[in-house]
Amino acid sequence: MPHITGPFTGIGVAPYVLSALALSSSRVRLFFSERMSPTGLATPGNYTITEDFGSDPRVVATVTLGHPTQPNYVDLQLPKP
């Protein structure tokens, strides 16, 4: 198998949130379009959840990675109301 060096640029499409699933009234699972590097994914401040297209933003308390090294989903835990 040949060894390839240099940066990988992919097909030029950035990863994106594929879907979101409410696991409970305070927990949401986000699925990404591809496996992600965990850098930055586990930081609660990198997420904002809003209702009604931007009103009443909810703070994310904790983030759990779906896989420790290359997750394709994360679970967001909101503070209990």
C-alpha cells in the first residue's frame, strides 16, 4: 500500500450536523455527517440550543463524546429546569 504524505483535503465539504434527537427534556444527541476529531467537541461553550429560531438560548452543561477518538455524535446535557 503506498504511503501518502501531506494534508488531506477531502472533497471540500465541511462536516455538518446531520440530525438532532431529543433523548429527554434535558438531553440532546447531535449526529455529524462524518467522524470528527474530538478537539473542541467536548467544550459545552461551543454549543447553543435555542427554541423558536433563536429565542431563549439554552446553556449546555456537559458534553459526552460518542467515541473517545473519532465520534460521529455527541450527547449534550442541559441544566435541569
